[in-house]
Amino acid sequence: MNFLAFIRNNARWLAGGFLLTFFSSYGQTFFISLSSGHIRTEYGLSHGQFGTIYMLATLASAATLTYLGQIVDKRSPRAVTFIIVPILAFACVLMAFSHHIVLLLLAIYLLRLFGQGMMSQNAFTAIGRWFVAQRGRATSLTAIGVNAGEASFPLLFVLVAGALGWRNAWLAGAVTLLVVALPLISWLVAKDRTPQASDPAAPVAAARDWSRAEVLRDPLFYMAMAGVLAPGFIGTTVFFHQIYLVELRGWSLEAFAASFAFMAATVVVFSLVAGQLVDRYSAKAMLPTFLIPLGLACLVLGFVEGQWAAFVFMGLMGISYGFTNTVFGALWPEIYGVRYLGAIRAVTMALGVFATALGPGLTGYLIDAGVSFPAQVVVMGIYCFAACGMLVGVSRRLFARSLPATA
């Protein structure tokens, strides 16, 4: 089945997954940070104080997600949508009306938990169950919902905030969630997808269903996570210290900001490329490759002082991000089955959030201690290449484990 025919025949489910990740934007860092200046001014917070509040709320959401995320194993995607979208809308309202630090902390906690966390959790778990042979391309189309949000929501927020004020912009977000997202997504995901005669054969045999407890005792899970956590850790760290990096290199801040658009386009393209490759060769086969571009990106950023290095870094990181989103969206159901997929994904997402929270703090401490930031980035690149070597062995062991036992 060609790509356009695949989209046409599965438009309902693909659109449902895409919109879940698209509207998860309200809980993503890029969206919340649009209000950071207003928040710091109105609450009288320094950069460090607001950063601490954001970190605490994010870590609390990650801890909660390990338990709440299991709900997608017990309820249908439509039922979960009716729970999480109204709570996400409430979080937007709380952000609009709060005037106390405690309420601000609660609002960010709910935005992170039900936006970034549960909206994505619902989307990728449903897609992982609905698709088998074409799971890679389905996952890639779902993942780019976040990129579509990054491309559209900042401008919309700035326009609404400029006309009505930043608090009313959050109220507009709540209305959009209740009036547009909730009815549309709940209708799209109301019907489960069942295997179709036109579906091609899967590149690998279906895995048995592992419980979360079994997964947490599997050494290969932790070895794979050592790789999957790297892009989030590195990307968040560089973005968090971007002003310091630009000043250190003597770059134009405007040019560095423009490189983000290049990265976003690269993520979209290579998410789709990765989807095709996963469907053809399997996620296990792609496992050793996704950190290679990121490793190169870190070496370029660490050693090259020219402004062009920013665009090379962003482009290479976009390739890794595109592969990461797709490969790991397909990997967990491929190796651990789908019955407990929600509980397993809740753990992986929580670990990812912890990694992104750790990166800026750890590297900031090293900068204060006199350790060169470019040198730190080079070490991150070396780590990526070392992890690639380890993931070659992980991939081989996963393939060997999937082979049927012989008498």
C-alpha cells in the first residue's frame, strides 16, 4: 500500500492520533514558555525562581504519570479523551486566573501531566495497538502533531495575547480544547481500528505481552533507555543554555532562532522517512542508528565556532529527533506487546521527563564550576557514539530473543 493510500484508508485513526499530539502543545515547554516573561513580572519571580517552580511541577507530573498512565490499558481511547481534555482545559483556566504561587505550581503541574504527558500517552498507545505492519508510518504521522503545534501555536498565542492579554489567551486555549479538540478527537477515536485485508505482513513476529513488572526486570530495557534518553537530555540542555552559547560564540541570536525552523522541518521529514524504514526493516533493526546524527551534531557544536554550525547542529539533531520519535513509538509494542503498553509507556515517558529536568541543572552546575560548555557538548557527542555501539548489541539480542524456541 502506497503512502497516500495508507493515509486515505486510515484517515480517521491517523487524524485522531495527530490531533492528540497537536493539542498536547498546551502542556509543552515551548507553549508555556510563551508566558514566562509575563509570569515572572506579575509574580515577581527571577529566572531561577520560575525555573525551579517549572522543574518541580514537571518532576511531579513525571512521578504521577507512572501511575496515571496505566489508565490507557483499562479504558478506551475515547473514554480517556473525555477525562484528559477537560482537565487540560481546566489547567488552562487555572493558569489564566491564578494569582498565587501555589496555584501557578498546580496549573503548570496539570498542564505538564495532562498536556505533554497524557495526551501523548493516549495517542501513541492507541496507535501502537491499532497498527502492526504499518506501525512505523502511523507513529511518524502521529508524532509530527507536536511539530505542527510548534509551527502554529506560538504565532496564534502572540496574536491573541497582543489583542486580549496573555491571561485571556489561556482562556481561549481552554475554549478551543472544549469546543474543538474534545468533540473532534472523541469522534475520531470512538471506533477501534481492526486488522484489514490490505494490511501487509509485519516485518517481525508479534511479541508476547510483557507486564510492566517483567519489563522493569529486563536488562535490555535499561540499555535501550540509555539511548532513548540522550536526545531529550541533550536538546533540552542546549536550548536551555542557548543565550549563554550564543554569547560565548559571538553569534547572532536572530540567526540562532532561525535555525529552529530548520530543525522543525528536518524533524518532520525524517519522522516520515523513519516510519517507512521501520515498516520495512522493524524498529529493532533501526535501533543502533538514531544517535549517529546527534553525536555528529554535538561534535560540530562543540568544535566549530562559525555561525553556520548552529544550522548544521539543528539539522542533524532534527534527524535524530525524527528517528527517535518514530523508532521508539514503534519499538515498545514490537518487543513487549500491546496489552500493557500504556503502563510501559508511562515509565518511559516519566524517565524522559526526568532526563530533560536533569540536563539543564547538571550542566549549569558544571558551567558554574568552570567546566567549558562546548567541552560538555563534545562529551555528550562521545556518549552518543558509545551508546550506538551498545545498541548494536541490544538490537542483536532483541532479534535473537524474538526467534521461536527450537526443540
